[in-house]
Amino acid sequence: MSNKSNNDHSIEEQERDRIRGVITEMESAFNRHDAEALDLHFTQNATWVNVFGERLTGWNQINEAHKFVLEGPLKDSYASYKIESIVFAHSDVAIAHIRQFPTTAEGEKIDGGQGSIAIYVLVKEEEVWRLIAGQNTFVKTV
């Protein structure tokens, strides 16, 4: 039996909606190839492991890497983000799993393309959800 009240569930769902909003904004920024907008959602002390297994530490290093890939190798890449789960480790810490599917610029899924799955660890700072840690891993889409 759950110890959570209906109000707790309502608050938790409101927070999930806010996190979904953050992830939607990140998806939009990625598809605009806008590193600044993408990285607004990272904490200053964030850590990130990219699809190549490289660990990036701190907002500046993450932003430099995002600028490089979004202006270079990924300049013609687009993706659709599908949130698979959002769970709360604490009232101000959430873990989200996101599938990223390659798409055309018009948003049509590219079958058999190189996709990924990411884990985002988000913290709520001053009522704003931001990524403090994450990892992205290549997967073959079907």
C-alpha cells in the first residue's frame, strides 16, 4: 500500500510535466542545432558521457562539445525524443530515460537509422529542472 496521498501524486505528475517540458525544449534545440539553448538545461557542474564514451565535465566543456558537433558532424542531423520513463529518487532528483530516433528535417522517422538511448539525472534548482548527469548510448533503431 502506498503512503503517498492524492496530493503527492498530483504534485509528482506536475513535476513530471515540467521535466517533459525540459526534454521537449532540449529536443527542439537539438533540431535547431542550437547548443546554447540545449545547454541551458545543464547545471554548471554537470557531467555527461557521450555516445563515444567520452566524459565531459562542467557546463563549459559540455557546451563546447555540443557547439562542435551541432555545427559540424551533426549539422544535418535531426531526432525525435521519446520519453520512456521518469522516476523520482527524491522530490528534487529525477531520472529519465529517453529514446532518440533519427528523423528527417521534417520530423519523419528514418527506419533503420542510428538512434540512441539516454539517461538524464535531473535536479530541481530554484524551481527549475536541470541535468546534472547523463549518458547517451548508440542503439540500432528498427
